[in-house]
Amino acid sequence: MYVFENPVLQRELLVNLRTNRSFILLFTYQLLLAAVVYFAWPAESRLEANAEAARRLVDMFFLGQYILASMMAPSFAAGTITGEKERKTYEMLLASPMRPTAIVLGKLVASLSHLSILIFSSLPIVMLCLPLGGVNLYEVLAAYLGLTLSVITFGMISVACSSYFQRTASSLVASYLLILPLAIVGVLAWRMFEGNGQLRLLLTVTVLPGITAAATIALFANTASRMLHPPDMGSEGKEVVDLEQEAQEVVGLVIQRDQFPDRLFAPPKRVDLLEDDANPVYDKEVHSEIFSQGTLMLRLVIQVSMFLAIPIMAVCLFMMPSLAPWYISYVIVFNMLVGPVFSAGSVTSERERETLDLLLTTTITPWQILWGKLIAGLRVSSVLTLFLVWPVVLACVMVSAYWKNLIPVGAYVSIILLTCLTTAVVALFCSVLFRKTSVSLVVTYLVLTIVFAAPLAVSNFAQTFFPNDKAADTIDNLGLVSPFAAAFSVPLKLDRFDSRMGDRSWDETLKTTQLQSWGLYFLYVAFTLLMTAALSSMMIWLFNTRWRVSQ
């Protein structure tokens, strides 16, 4: 009943592994890893001279796999239980003779089976690096053990989040929000012990299994307990949540629509008639859609993000102002996770409720529909993101180093605002293209990761393995599409001497750096505005043509 005769496991495996998408993903994943090894392969002919290069290659190989697995695990597991609720089959599943532990185990194993295939299929590729030296077989096996344990933990976190929410979109963003700090800790720990392979091997074999086993077992027991005594039985009746009752029962943060700053992203319910010239789509989205499934996801997002922001803010803004771009990067990552949630379902939710045709037959123009949905989602994501910007303003008041850097600080804020706009527009565009909200959200995360992070990854790869190649300088120019690159390019004028300047004065070097850096910043601004305008125009065209017909 648990493994070999588990109907949930068998059904999920058939659905997940027999689709064309699974084969395409496997081929793309293998092709990407093979390309990394091929281009980073040392040029020296003597094997003993390649030990250091081989170690760098293997480290980058595993870090890349770890980051990819961390990002893909929620996309496979966050919809395991919420999918049943959305398909209205949750009650039938609970009413079956299967035990809750068998259901949870089947969902977990099935959701991670495809990801496990991706990971272990890369083993032959990394084995090619062993003859180069610098790393032994036991370190490789330990790295795969750590990767496997991390994936199981991340998958269990996603399944647990899926049991708490009614929608896959909310479960997905909560999973990413919880997994991201753990993934960052894993990357930092791996790099911290980079020079001591034996210690890293020992910690991976002894400490990591205990930590991951404790977390996985605790989450597994909690999820099974929720399914044994489900508090959300009758998912149809949970479509509309009584916010007053929820506010009395919640632990921690309480969201109140009639108080500041909650009313910025969730205005009070309308008690009067709608004005004649108002946009009914915008009014409907702002006043009803945000809390239609409760406030759990929003409360979790706000509390976790503020908790993580405190140490990052203290170090990067107040103690070491030169690290300010790292805090801006944290805010950008937060918006990448949260922003798409409020826009990726704007149009797909209409399709899922079968109301898109009715909406398109009204007198409301496509432009009004789109800007109403865009501004409604952008308003919520921007306010939540700006909660993390107030420490920047506070630092400008309290830290004297920022008093002569007000223009760079303004550039940081503009980068954050442009990121908010980009995430909302891309999410809305994906919502126009796809039918399901979960698919739209996952594709949005994929597009944003490629646009924002891929240029930096390629640039780091080129600088590591081809530092003297002219192509590395050309690849650096791809940073104009990334807000991370734009944030790090903004120059801060700090009172310190740079020993690498030689005979040049600080002012002369600063002017040259500013010319180069501000150029990348302005290129990023221009690219973002052009991309936003292009996507908006394409959405209006789609609404005026093909998307007038039900799909």
C-alpha cells in the first residue's frame, strides 16, 4: 500500500513521466550540463596540471545542479495536494481506504522521481572529470548524497506547503520563500569548505543526513496529521474566507484592510457604488481577489522576508556600506518570488472560472482589462517589496557614508521599482499565453531567472575559465538585462584608498568607473522600458485577435 501497491504513486508516476515535457526537460538538462563541462574542460594536455581546474569545474558543476534542483523541486511538489483541491478531488482522496501516510509518501516520491532522474542521469558527465584529478570518487558520491538529501527536504517542504493552501500559486511562492534561505546556506557552506575536501566529505556524510532526516520526518508527520484530521475539508466551501474569523484564529501578524499600511495593498471593501468612469476590472481585482483564499500566504511572506532582511540589512547597509548592492539584490530576489504571484493568474483565473468569454464580450476595452489587472497585481507586489526598502531610507539618515551617495541610492530604488514592473508585466504576459495559473507561474519564474540571473552565471563562468579571452568582455555586456548587474554597477563614493589604483588619484579613477557603471545602469533602464512596452503591445494585440475566441 505504501510503495508497490500505492495507487497515488502509480497514478502520479504515469502522469509525470509519460508526458513529452518530461523528455524535453531531461534532454535540455543534460545538454546544459554537457555544455558546461565541454566549454570548461582544461586546455592543458597533462592531467596532473589540471587538478585545480578540475576541482573548480566539479565545484561549479555541483553548485549549478544544487541551485537548479532547489528551483525545480517546488515546481514538481508544490502542487501535489493543492492540485487535488483545485480539481475538486481532495475529498474523494481523503475518503479512499488509503492511509494519510501512504498518500503523502506517494505524492512525495512521485513528485521527486523526475527530479531524481535528472540528477542521477548527470553522473556519467561528472565522471568524465575524475581522470583530471583534484577530486576523488568519494567526494563525488558524497556530493550526490548531499544533493539527494537536500532535494528530498525541499520536496517535503513543498508538499507540506501544499497541504496548507488552497491554490498551487500560493503554495509555490511559500515553498520558494522557505527553500531559498536554505539553498543559500547550502551554497555558502559548500564554498566555505572548498579548500578542505575531507572535512566537507565528513560533514556531508554525518551531519547533513541527521539534519535533513529530522526536518523531513517532522514535516511528513505534520502533513499526514493534517490529512488525517483535515481542517480544510470541503474545499468548495473554502473559496471565500471569513477574514474576521481568520484574524481571530491566526498566530502572529494580522492583516487589517482598514489600517495603514495594510490598506496600501488591500483597501477596505467597497460600501458605495462604483463611479461612472472607474475601471470595474481594477476595482474588482483590488477589493476581492487578494484575500479570496485567506491571508496565510501574505502573512508568511511578510514575516519571513522581514526576518531574513534584518541580518542582511545590518551588515550590508549599516556595518559595511560598500555591500549595499547585496541588500538591493535581496530585495530583487524577494520581488522575483512574490511579484509574479499576484499577476500570473490574472487571465488564467478567468479561464479557469470560464468567465473570460463573458469579460471579452463586455464594453470594457482590452487596454482597460489589461491595465486594471496589471496595476492591481503591481500594487500589491510593489507595496510588499517597498516594505524592504525603508531600511535603505533609514540608512541614508543614520550612516554618513550615504550622505554624498544620494544619487546612487536613488538609482538603487529605481532598479527595484523597474524590477517590480518587469515581474508584473512578464507574469501578466504568461497569464495571457497559458491556460493554468500554475503553469503560468512556473514559466514566469523560469523567464525571470533566465533574464535576470543567466547573464551573471554565464559571465562568471567566462571569467573563471576564460579570463583572458576577448569573448568574456562581450559576455559582460549581457548584464544590461539584469537588475543584479545594474545594482552592482552603480558606483558608491566611499572614503577609502584603493591600492590597485597605482599612481592615479582617487577622483580620476572614480570618474572613469562612474562613466562605465552609469552607462550599464542606463542601458538596463532603457532595455526594461522597451521590453515592458513590447510585451504590453503584444498582449493588447493578442486580446484583439486570437484571444477573443475561447481556447
